[in-house]
Amino acid sequence: MLHYAVVFFIIAIIAAVFGFGGIAAGAAGIAKILFIIFLVLAVVSLIANVVKK
């Protein structure tokens, strides 16, 4: 999941450099959502691992 967030972030940067503002904004939004999902899943996994022990 983090990999996809980084990929969309790189796409957003490249699109912004070439002047595609709409595509850059969309890719940045997707990257932000994927990163938040990654963080939530990481925290849930950490809590589940602590409770399991």
C-alpha cells in the first residue's frame, strides 16, 4: 500500500513539472488517501500484535 502511495506521489510530481495540474492534483489526492489507509492499517496491526502477546 505504501508502495502505491509513493508511485502516485511521483506521478503527481512529474505531472506538475510538465504542467498537468488536474492530473497532478488527482494523483496527489490518491497518494494521500493511500498513505492514510497505510497508516491506519499499520496502527491496527501494531495494536493487534501487542494485544496478542
